[in-house]
Amino acid sequence: MSGSSNILAMKKIVQQLRFEASINRVKVSQAAADLQQFCIQNALQDPLLTGVSSSTNPFRPQKVCSFL
Amino acid sequence: MCDQTFLAITFGPCDNCHLSKPLMNIYLKNEPINYCSLCVEEMACQGLAPNETLATLKSESDNLKTKLEEERAKLHDVELHQVAEKVESLGQFVMKTRRTLKGHGNKVLCMDWCRDKRRIVSSSQDGKVIVWDAFTTNKEHAVTMPCTWVMACAYAPSGCAVACGGLDNKCSVYPLSLDKNENLAAKKKSVAMHTNYLSACSFTNSDMQILTSSGDGTCALWDVESGQLLQSFHGHAADVLCLDLAPSETGNTFVSGGCDKKANVWDMRSGQCIQSFETHDSDINSVRYYPSGDAFASGSDDATCRLFDLRADREVAIYSKDSIIFGVSSVDFSLSGRLLFGGYNDYTINVWDVLKGTRVSILFGHENRVSTLRVSPDGTAFCSGSWDHTLRMWA
């Protein structure tokens, strides 16, 4: 059993590699440029990046000054 | 080809040759059949073309692997941080613990946000699963699981249920009720069954389907209502530790990372592995898609986080420092994808600039290793859970 299951396993590996070798790829410069563009486009909508004032962010405690 | 989901041995008459022999109970296209080992071998050999031997297949696989490497290297014309040189550097970040959620009696292992951006579910080693209101730090629901080490928990998109699992090898769904006195454990529904521990689970875009990954090396897609297995994903050679679904509404791919150092991208409908990345030096503990869906980050025991681009089909950035020697347990992106948060086993959280590859900030606060980290759905804060029994909200 082990002999044929090795062959079966190898056949699956070869089929998978054939599939992976045939996919379309893009140059890293292009992919990197797209990632960068996405970051920049969405930078303003990112509260952790831009910081949110205490009044609108429910997690930041509001600084309350009280004069006693 | 046989699709062996479970392999068990019983004794009896073979379905093919009718001789009484030890049988292999295998599943052929989800139908169980009982063949003796001789008939299974004969059936397996029928799949081979003439002249295909182990040796020829091995050499072909080696050739294909080198060819893949060459193809990938051809397109590697520049590094991500070189492209990002012209981008403005990020300023100083001040992020502090804004809330501390105390209540777990043991290590917090996993957490997830509700889509209402306010509620959180967390699970711990002592078997407790707690639903919190993160703004007020109140506990809304608590369930005690029958097993310890609840390593996975997830919130349903509707906010009406939570799923969790761990050493019980199952994923159970608990519908959340508004009635505080209701016994949640009574309504529990067992959905997934694996042959080893459950490492991660996630609802798909609806409450109706759950994706799970397990220590048995497989991932699986289940229908919640019937508990039926819809699709299984085989390809990892060792435990699968993490998974993440692609962000798009129509998306039907997900990425998984495992102890075999590989991160695989799968097609949910066909069950096929579309892409595979093997550059980490150790177990991959966490994977998370980039917000655009074109890339994903991974965190590993080799103390690095890496960014893999799906269209370029390669790793495009490594986030590491010589001074960081402890493994990464979990990673997540900020809303724009510019920041990558990593929870480390040295009790800290490192914040990386995704484009430039530099560390922006290091956050201290936890008193034991950070085990889980998720950014809230609206990006205003992120939550980290740790072995020090607490969860912290950072903003």
C-alpha cells in the first residue's frame, strides 16, 4: 500500500505544481505600486493612522476638567 | 482518485473481490466504500499513465519546482520598500491601553469583534467564552465549554451567535439571546467535527456557513443548520494553525497557515489550493488579508512577519529586527493597510509601516505573551488578548 500511496501522493504534487506554474503573475513593481496606492487612497479613512480626537473616538477617555 | 477524509480499518468482505480481509474504509466522492488493501492498490495504480514511476514523477516535480522559482524570480524587479521611498514617513504614534477587560480565569487564547464595532467575544484556556461590551467593559454573556483550551472563537456577522472550539475537536455555535437568565449552553449546536483540535474558525459572509481549520491538517467548510461538510481542503502537511477569509463581498478564497511553514490560498468552491507560499522558517501562527484583498500578511515562530502579494505570487516584504527573537502569535492590518500590528511572545506589540518595512512603534502593557490581536471593524481601535488573562483595547 505504501508504494502506491507514495505514487499517488507524488502524482497529486505534480498536478498541483503544474497548476501553480501556469497562473498569471504580475511584476512586483506593479503589485507594490498598487498596494501603495491603496494605502494612500485610504489613509484619511484610517482612524488609527490619522488619530481621532477624544470627542469622537469612543475609546479615548474624555478629558474632563473640573474646578472644585 | 481517492479522497481520504477518514482512514479506519475493519475486518469483513471486500466490496470488490468479496474475500474476507482487513478492509480500508475509504470515501470515494463522499460515498463510503469498503475495499481490501489489495483492491485499493489496484484502483490506485489505474490512475497512472504508462511509464510513470515514482522516479519520473519525482524528477518532474523537482523540475516544476525550479521552474516555479524561476518564473517568480523573473518578476522580482524591485522591492516594496524601494517603491515606497517617496511616500511620507509616518509620525510618532501614541497608542495607549484605553480599556482592560478582566474576567477570564486563565490564558486568553482568541478573540473576535462583532460587526457592530462594539462587542467582543473572547475564549480562554479554562473553557470560558465571554461576550463583552468593549466600551463599557461589561460582560454580556458567558458560556463554559466542556473542554479546556478553547483556541478559536468567532462572532457571527449578524451578531446573534458565536462559534467556538478547541481541544474538543468540534466547532460549536451558541445563539446569543437577549434574556440574561437564559442558559446558553442548552442551545448549543455542534457544527464541525475534526479528528484533532480546532485551531481557528470563521463565519463566511453569512451566519449559515463556517470555515474551520484543525490540527489534523485540514480546513473545512460547514453548513451551520445541518452540520454538513460542504467542502474540505487538503494540502497542508501538518497542523493548520490559522485562516482568514478574503475581504471582498463576492470573495470566495481564503488563506491558511500551518506548522508545515506554508501559507496556502484556497478556492472555497472547488476545494483546490490556488497558490502556496513557503518562505517562513517556522510555524505560521497567524495570517491576515490586506484590506484590498490582493495580499496577505503572516506571523510566524521565526520572529518575522511577512507580506505576500497574491498577484505577484511572492513574498514582497519582511518585517523583522535582530532584536526581536520571539515568535509572532497574531497579526492584523489597520483599515488602510498602512500599519501592521503584531502580537509577540515577548509580551509586546510591534507596529510596522507596511510600505517602508520599518517599525513605527512598540507597545508595552501585557504581562505575558500576546496570543491574539484584532483591529475593530471601523478601525478606531484594536484589541489584544494575552496569557496574562486580560484583553486590552488600544487606540
